[in-house]
Amino acid sequence: MALRSLNLPGVGTKYEFETDKGDIVAIFFTKSGSIQMYTLQKGCRTPSAAELTPVEARRLGNILTGAIIEADQESVEVAFSALADLRITIHTYLVPESIAGKTIEDLRIRAKTGATVIAVCRKDRNNINPPPSFVFEAGDAVLVIGETDQLKLFEHEIMVA
Amino acid sequence: MEGIVLALFVCLVLALLSKYLSVPAIPFYILAGVVLGKAGLGLVTSSDISSYIADMGLIFLLFFMGLGIRIDRIAANRAAVLMSGIIDLNVNMLIGFAAAYLLGFSLEESLVIAAAFYISSTAMAVTSLVENRKLMMRESETIVWLMVFEDLVLIIVLALVTAGDQNLIVFAAKILFVLAILYALAHYGKEFLISILDRNDELPIIFTFAAVLITASFAMYLGIPDTLMVIALGAAFATTDPDAFEQHARPFKDVFLVIFFVFFGVTIDLSGGLNWYVIGVICGLAVASKLISGLLTGICIHGSALSGLEIWANTISRGEFSIALAVLYGSPPVAAAIAAMVIVTSIIGAFIAKYATHLRHGIVHLGRRSGPPRRANIRL
């Protein structure tokens, strides 16, 4: 795996990356702001290309870090290198029918998983820091913060149960 | 004033059309100018205001080019820049010069035509690489560095042409004096410049505009070419925060340059009659000579003539710099010939670049069909 970056005058910055299997992925951040991604399979001569907006590129990045489980659920991991490499993940989930009508307190989210619900988005309105008495409805998008393990627990204990 | 408004409106429509068809807009601006101006309907005539704005377009174009010149990066890529650059320079300058001279242009005119004939359009090459998704090709790196080399040659041409009728020592001393001021400003004032550029108010944009115009006026006051000095200003500013300068200078460049192209078209004088023979020969050779230099570069650098084809496809278009040379030094017949060359090569170039991959596949296919002996010669 070798990554090389290169500045092309007038065009932008290129990052090229060869995988262990010999495929090549190249990313260009062009001056116009768009991002072009090329992939070239080993032994193949013509690459295929995709042009992305910055938002699309970030979304793709999130997928590649392995954080996204479903298309409308995404997560961001933040690492604080000054705090002994503390890693905090923020993840969104969609509330299923099974927990609709229950409150945060009923579900004992904090006690069971250690993760915290920091916001709930319902029909384009955001409730930041919902109180323990907050009642979930099916279709709510919840934003949960915690360590990766705590979020896994949250996913298995609360979302699926 | 109405002339400028009419010209701008026509250009706006043409710009929309050219984006929709994804072909370069420059040839259409020039054609619009020819149709609206002296040689055509006579609806638009150039005035003091239009020529002032057109001058600013040229100055901002050259400032932008200067911003792209990073001496440290060029030095780090010397080998790549030099090899392809020298092939391109020799082949195209020689063919361009010989053709112009044999067609009956004077020595001086032939030199201007040769330079305009040689220099490809950086803007069109880069757009073609990005829009046709060719950035990953190894040839694209060669093409990009080729454009940088051509920019450097243009600077030398500008210096040589303007130095011709002056006392060389005084001329060089003046240039060195201004260069020293510019680099001292960029070096010692770097933090100040960056602090200005970081602001969110109108200051960065006023500063950029003023710096370019002041440099140009100061150069004219000293009697040295403003074109050279704004390039030097760009190169000096490139050592601070070139991206910010590009962002602030872009609106001026984009608008003024449209006026520059359209009024170049307006002032074209065809009263001497159009010599279709001359225009046909120059346009044909302009496409052919880049093919020769492209093939040679492809063979020398990538070991493949097919690579050369790809280089050719993206460097056929002549554009902004050829027009700049025509405006600065061209007599009416020279300007008309260069205008025709830019229009023809940029349109042909856009189409060839779009279908270069098919061309390449077609040639490989033919090569395979014609049997094993030739197959050995073709490497991708």
C-alpha cells in the first residue's frame, strides 16, 4: 500500500494509492472544488471515474471508514490526540416500531449501554439534549454519542430489542 | 458603453450555450466580436472604456498565470518540465515560423505568429483533462508540466520583444529594481499579506485589485512592460497564499477577459480581405505540428506513440495566450490569422480531446488486425 500525493499546477492535488492487490485508486481535488475519483483495476488500461461534490466525498469517506450501517444512518468518529487518544463516536439511528412510545428512562439507555442520546430529530425539528422523559416515536432520528463499544451495545440492546 | 453591454449580453448567451455543449467558450467570444464589430455588422466599436477594460482582462490573465508559477515546484520537476517542453518548443516554433515566413509575412510578424502558433491554451488543456476525466492518465502530468513550460517561454518572449528597442542595461536594471521590490514585499510583508487575505470583509478583494493595477501603472511609469511585471507580481504573491489571491482575482479575470476576447474580435480588420489560403495553411499546420511534437514527446517520455496521441489531443487548442500575443504585437493581418487559428484549433481540439480514447482504441484495434509484426511496435 503506497500513497503518493502530487500537486499539479493549475489542476489541483492528486492522491494516488496502490492496493496490495495492485489496483490503483486516484483522487483529485480540483481547483474548481469538485473531487474526481478514479479506479484502475490491475491489468486494465482505462480507469473508470466518478466526479463528486465535497458533500458526496465526505459521505463516501464515512462509508469507507466503516461507520455507516444503513444508507440513512451515519457516524463520525473524532479522535482527540491530546487526551490519550480518546476516540468518541457520534452515530445516528432511526427509531424502530419496537421502541416507539417508550421514554429514554424506560429504556435505561445510559445504565445499559453507557451511550448518551444527545439529540432527536423529528420531522425536521431538532430536540437537543432530550430529557429522560422524552418519548420516542417511530421514524425519529436519534443522535447518540459514546465509544464504539457503547454504540455497538446500544445498537444490539436498544435498537433491536 | 452600449457596445460593451451588448457584447457582454451576447457573451453571456454564448457562455451558457458553450457550457451546455461542453465546448470552450473563447472561440465563440471572438466570433461574436468579429460579427458585432468592424469586420461584421459594425454594431459595436471599441472605445477608450472598452480598451481599458480589455487591458485589465489581459493584465489579470497574466497575474493569474504568475500565481501558478511556483519556482520551487518547477525546480523540483526540472527533468519532466524540460524534456517535453524543449521538444514542444522546437517543433512548433520552427514549423510556425517557417510557415508564416514562407506565406509572406515579414520577419517580425512571423516571430509573433510563431509564438502564438507554439503556445497552447492552458485553460482549455486543463478543462479538457478534468471534463473528459483524463486526470489519472500518466500523460496528463506531462501535459500539465508542458503548459508550465510554455508559460515560462511566454515570459521570455514578452521580455525579448519589449527589450528590443531600449537600452538593454537600463531596461534590465529597471526590471530588476521592480522585481526586488516585489520580492521584498512578498518576503518581508508575508504575514501582513496573509493577515489581509484572511479577513472576511471587502479588504482582500480591494487589495488584490489595487495591487495588480498599481504594479501595472508603476511599470508603465518606469517604461518597462506591465505584462511582465504583473506576472512577476503573481509569482511573488505565489510565495504567500496563492489560493486566496486566485479566489479574489478570479471575478475580475473572468469578467474582464470576456471583454478582452470579444473586443479582440471587434477590432479585427478584414478590409484587406481574408486570405483563405493563408488561414487554411496555418490552421492545418497548427493541428499537425502539435501532432508531431506530441508523438515525439510520447515516444521520448512514455515510450509510446499512443501516449503522444493523447498529449496531442489535449494540446491542440490555442487560446488566451495566442490572443494576448496578437493584441500586444500583431498587425491587422497577423491578428486575423491568429484569430482564425485560435477559433479553428480550439474547436477541433475540443472534439479530438473528447474522442481521443476512441481514437486510441481504434488505432490499437487496427494495429492488432494488421498482424503480429506491427503489434510488437504498439505499447500502451
